[in-house]
Amino acid sequence: PEQQDALKDRIKALLVEHNAVLVAHYYTDPMIQELAEETGGCVADSLEMARFGKEHSATTLIVAGVKFMGETAKILTPHKRVLMPTLEATCSLDIGCPADEFAAFCDAHSDRTVVVYANTSAAVKARADWVVTSSIALDVVDHLDKQGEKILWAPDKHLGAYVQKQTGADVLLWDGACIVHEEFKAKGIEDLKTLYPEAAVLVHPESPQAVVDLADVVGSTSQLINAAETLPNREFIVATDQGIFYKMQQRCPDKIFHVAPTAGSGATCRSCANCPWMALNALDNLAAVFERNDNEIFVDPALAEQAMKPLARMLEFKK
Ligand code: 13P
Ligand code: SF4
């Protein structure tokens, strides 16, 4: 703990010295979330992270999350320096959607409006008509459906199927998944519900449909945190990354949260309810963030200009 305090003090001083602000996701280590709050940064879902980074006056953004979040920040604010504790932090959805294969898929279905999830590379975003995050995916697809548009959706098939089911839109799905949420099992949640019958079930829509079907509330990380606060239940079963419990417990100190069961939970399942890439963000690489020369985000300017259009559309869609 003494060493942690020293690291935290060092990071606080460096943020001031470099006119930098810390933008952290709810899945990062609670110590990083705490630090972001203490230093005037933000802890947020991916849409709010994008907004915060764009609107903040700091000249350097330190993005604690995964690579697509840093890239989004850079695309939205090309004049700012964007650093990450490590560039190794990727996402299975991003990996599972290579830009060249995605472009071929789009070419083969050129009659469709291309909607991509924010968890993608800049090159994939550059090919999209719309970028969405989980908090506005439903609203955007519903809006497009009402205009009679057919959708090509990538990369998360579970979120895509959920959106398709809710809106009734014509949606063609790319076959991608989140390795963390895909592990949640409906049977395990049902069993847990017999133990805690009063518990409400909160589910992130990257989870498989059988899990989503058991949910009392489906939503982005921010939406799930809000649900924990506003629902009258005192107990919850939560199907998303465990990092979220820091904020849920902080907002609701008297409520009880259980992580939803996964297939191989326990020591052998590294990614179970704990994103291995989010976990690469730590106090030590955060403290070294200004010293290294291998952790700045750069996006090819031509690509960034293209990717900016669907991203700006997302930010304008719902303020
Ligand atoms: P949110 O937009 O809900 O924060 O989701 C981001 C993410 O990566 C979920 O796995
Ligand atoms: Fe990607 Fe899943 Fe990790 Fe979110 S939790 S960053 S979707 S791998």
C-alpha cells in the first residue's frame, strides 16, 4: 500500500505537470478509477469517455482502457496527445474484425447501411456510416430502421442480435464476440437466482441471448450502474466485467452484488468476468506513461478524417 500511495502521488504530480487528464473505463483496476476521480478525470462507459476527452481542455489525454478507446480519442481530438498505459490492451471484437475482410463484407452488401460498434479499429470505423456504443446502439438502429434502411452490423453478433430482436430491423451480422461476456451462462444465473430470489439481473448486451433473456435490465456499463442505483432491489446478479463493482458499490454501499457465473470460473479462466486487456492497465505503467516512447496513439490522418464522420454522427445523435 505504501508503494501504491507513492505511485498515485507520482501520477497526480505528472498529470498536473503535463496538463494531462485521466480518462478511465469502468473495467479498469479500482485504483485507477479512484485516481481518475480524485484528479478531475472521468470514469465512464465508452461513449462518455469519448465525449469527456473531446470536451476537456487538457492538452494530453491518458486513456486507461483498451486501444479502440485511445484511437477514438485521437480521431476526435487530433490536436491532443493521447497516451495509454500500454498499447497491448486490445479487444477480441477488434481482433475479430480485420479491416480488409470487413471491407470485402461491406462491398458484398453495398445496399446496407454500415453500423459498427465502437470496439473496432480506426480502419473499420473509416468504412462505417455509423459508429455506436452499447448505450445508443438500439436508438440508432431503430432510427435507421424507421427510415427504411437495411443494416450491416459488426462486429459483435450478440449485441447485433439483441438490437435486431428489439428493433425488428433487417440486420446482417458479422460473426464476432467478446471473450469475456460470451462466458456467462444462463444456467448458472438461473441457479444463482434460486439462491437469491430477490436479486435483479443486470446484463451487458455483449452477452449471449440466453443470458440477455434472463435480464431485468440490459445496458451499457453506465446504464447498468444507474439501474443498480435506481431499482428498489437490494441484491443484484451482474453479467459484465467485475471492474464495474467498484462504482456500483460506491454508489450503492448498502446493496449486494454477485458476479454472474461463467463456464470455467475459478483460477483456470483468466478472462472470466475480467477482461484480460483491461487488466493490463496498472498503476506502474500509468506512472511510467510519460517516460516511454511506445505508448502514444497515432492514427493515419486520412483514415482519421474518414472515421471522424461516423463518430461525429454518433456524438451528435444523442446528447
Ligand atoms: P460500454 O460502452 O458499455 O462501457 O462497453 C464497452 C466494452 O468494452 C464492454 O465490454
Ligand atoms: Fe473487448 Fe470484451 Fe474486453 Fe470489452 S470486455 S474490451 S468487449 S474483450
